[in-house]
Amino acid sequence: QVRLEESGGGLVQAGASLRLSCAPSTRTFYRYMMAWFRRAPGKEREFVAAIRWNGGDTFYSESIKGRFTVSRDTVQNEMYLQMNNLSPEDTAVYYCAVASLHQGHVAAPDLEYDYWGQGTQVTVSS
């Protein structure tokens, strides 16, 4: 069983930056896509960003495009989410997810993600 551990969340003021990390418990599993989702209080979970593990293609939600950057380090076996110019609307629990199988032409937000982390809280004060 693959476990995903997120870290890097915290309480910051509007305009600040944070960098989230996602570390799988093992590198010996195939991952097609790694992604970040978030769930704000009282809202549905939403897709934030994703990166294809082989090749590094990236995908972003329109709501964060230009402020957030997803990346991965294949040596460290980790994925990151650099979040800049944070606003109170970014307050949420951020989850790391892995889609282990290629799923044809399904878009990143709609993939079936097999593994999920427990989440890390990001709180942005105004």
C-alpha cells in the first residue's frame, strides 16, 4: 500500500508564499500522474494542479494559474506545489493524489486517483 504524506502547510498572511511537498512512502510503484486537490470549508473538493510523472507535463486549474507552480523531483521522489500571492480564498486542506494508471485521453482533473494523502492545512489571513 502506498502512503502519501503532505507537508508545508501553515498559517500565513495574504500575499505570502508557501511550498507544499508530497512524499510517497515508496518509489517502487508506477505513477502516471500526481496531483494536488483542495477542499475549502463548506465546499467540494477541487482540482488544483497536476504533473505527469514521466515527462513533467503540468496542468492547472484556472483559479490558481499564474500563482501556483507544480513540480516534481524524480531523485527525491517528491512532488511540490509552490504557492505565491496567497489569498484568503486559498484557505483549504490541500491533498496530494496519485493516479497510477494511464487512462487514455482523460483530463488530469477527471482521472481516477488511486492514492490520497491525509492533507495539509493552508490558512491565509487577510
